Amino acid sequence: MEAPVLRAIELLVPGISSVTRYVRYYALYSALGAHAAEHDLDGAASLRLLRRSEVVLAAVSRLHDDPEAWPGMGHAVDEVRHSLDGDVLHTDAAARMEDAGHPYSPRRSGFWSQYLGPSTVLGTAVNEGDVPRPGKHACPPEVVALFAPVLSAADADALDGARLRALAPLAMQAPERPEVPWMRGLFTATRDGRHDAEEWGPDDRRRRATFRMLGRAVVLHGGDAVLGWEEYARSAVAFGPEAETDPVLRGVDNVLGWRGLLLRNYSVSAWRRLWAALVRSIGSQDGEADRSLDELRAWLAEPMPDTSLRACLDELPDTMSGGHPAPAERQIMQDVDRRDPVVNVKLLLVGGRRAGELSGEARTTFLGAQNDILNPLWVARLIDDFADRPMRDLAVRLVDDMLAQARRIALAKTHPDANGRMKVFSRVHERGGRYYKTGDEGDGDIGTRLHQAGDFAQQLGLLTRADDGTAALTPLGADLLEVGE
């Protein structure tokens, strides 16, 4: 269900992931790659330096950053506390993978494992043997100089308070950020403050377009009630005419792709919440609440309104207004329990309607691959088939479809383990006509990475937030992104 949204996100937000939080860490790994190349460090030495550097940054953040202040605290600040003895950091103990106590990260390459893909796309570093190496964009001298004290300190098995205090300029909330001008140019595809499309690759241009779209959305809606970066984009791009009539937005590449993505995410999230709720209703293998197929069908059918599907459709908010998408999804979700099955079925029905209303790039992105199971076209065809039947009949069909899709996915992932036994990756299993589960499913929305892009834009000085939570474009952001103030 999530694949179409995830594919579109990868295309529209290259170089940023859902687990990359700080511009400063991109710069750290670039500096580490440059240092390793300059000193001809092998893989083992590079890995040792990587893990120790991350530990040092975490300790510096823990000692100097305010957990309530923007932009937050460094990675692993909670884990590194086990290696702080007063104001002395036991760097070696925290960084060792084999430590029996509390290593800061169980992953071999620490937090580089989260940044390596985005860093490669951005061009700041590449991955080689699970450690960073220089990328296509050379690490500038001021960034090398910024992290030189950390790389030096990381060589010590323990750091006393004086040395940690001296590293305060490396805290996440330090007032000076020497890496920002360089990173700002890369994220916005600009050199010397100007964008020349011919100098940049497709990923760079798409990333710039996303920052432009978000910057313009803030210009148009940043003063609205506190919505958050993604909701500003929804207001400007997903709903209403601005994506096609605003003089800036209509010239932003892929802006209608964003419309399709943001609208499709409502349907994907509704499926996720329905499936997670169905799974929660099932007991475990050893429990007393395993369920028959009829019981699972009844779970969704019983709360449905006692009307036909056509009557339910007539009661839904308008999905179009003046030839543009109306905020039907927002109206349906206003002041309700997001886990309510009826709410999520209504969102699916709205998605089915939009399958026949959107056009061009918006529709292509909204639908995804034509053979995707449970996509809005699938729902649109269900609407045609069930229009004059009770809503409860549709609910039964939705349960059957979800169980069938879960089985297809489980079979696709099934493979033999090391002992030759077939391993099935599924939390829901059927035996003797009864369904049981081995765990629950998550029901969170699929992130569009606009939250991360907005935070990055703020770290880069392109956007700003006021104390009342409203957002604004900075003069620098207006200039670099060419989106107006």
C-alpha cells in the first residue's frame, strides 16, 4: 500500500530521508571522508574514528544543548549518558561495538548508516566499507576546520570536562554554523547565490523544486494557524487553485506531482490505519481472541452506517471546487478519532472519487503504478460495483481485500532460512479457518519528508519560525529560491 507514495517521495525529495535530522551531520561525514583520504586511513581506522566522533558530538550536545530548544539535540544523547562520569566522557567504552555495557549504537557504522544514502545523493560523501569517503563535492576548508577539534578529541580514550567544554562550538545549538553556506548551496542547487540548471543534475533540480514549493507555500500560508511544514504545502498545493494560478507555484517543477502525492497519502494512511485496527482486533496464537473470517468481516461491517454506498457518497464533502481539489479529507478528519474505521473508509471513498477527477501529472502520481493493489482506481471500481448495496457489504469486501493483500505480501517475502525451513514474514496467520497474530502493525502516516525539508530549510536560514509558531520565508530564502517575499 505504501509503495506508490514511497516511490514518489524518493523522486521528489532526493538527498533527504525520514531519519536525517541535521545539516551538521552531513558536514561531519564529509569532513570524516576528507580526513580519511588525506591520512590514508584504512576501513578499521576510519570506522573507529567515525564511531568515536559520533560519541563525542553526542556528549557535546548533551552538555551544551537545551533539550527544549531548536533544532534539538544530537544523535545518541540519551545513550551516551552511560559513558559520562560526571563531566568525563569515556569515549572508547561508548564507541566499542563489543562493549557489554551501553554502546551508543549497535549498528556497525553508527548514524552514518542513516546518512550514507542521502549524502551520496547530495554528493557530500560516499559509502565505502561502511565508512564515509569523499563525495563529488569536495569538503571545503572551513568545514574541515570546524570538525578538526572533534576528530582530534576522538583519538583519546577519555575526555575531561575542559576538553568537552572547548568543543561547545560543535553543539547542535551553537550560534555559529560554518558549514551552512556550503550546505545551503548544495541543498538549493545554487553557486554564488544563483541557480544555473545546466550545472546541476536531475536530483539536484528536483530537490531545489521541493524547497521552492515549500518556500512559496510558507509565503502563502505561513501565517495561518500553526499547521506545520507539510500542512502548509497541503494548503498551497494539494487543495485549491494556487498550484495552477499562483505565478510562482505554477512554474515550480513537479508541483502537480506534489499534489498527487499529498492527496494519495490520505488513502495510504487510511489503509494503514484500517489494517492496523483489524490486526489489533485479533488475538495471539496462544490467546482466546483468535478470529474467524466472519468475525473479522463483522468487525468492520458493524460500525458502518445503515445506508447504501451511494447514500454515503452523497453525504461526503465535495471533492472539487471550481475545477480544483477541495479539502474533503481535512473536513472528514476534523475533530474525529483518526482510528475510527468509518472515518478511514470515507477517506478511501474520497480517494476513489479523485481517481476520476485529477488529471495530468497530479493523476499519474496519485494513482502510481496501474497494477498496484488497493490503489484509488481499485476503490473507484468497488464504488461502481457496490454503489447500490449496503455499506456493510462494502466493508466485508474491504476486509477480504486486506487479508488477501497481506497474504500476497507474505508469500512474496517468504524464503528459506539458514536451515532450509520456509520463513514467512507476516504478523497475521490463518490456521484451520481461524486467524491469529504474532504482533501488531503500525498505523502512523507515511512521512512525505516535508517535515525534514522544512527543518533543513530552517537550519539553512531559508525559513524561520516565530514564537507563536507561524512561519516565514527569510530574505535570503526569497532570493536563493526565487519565490518572492
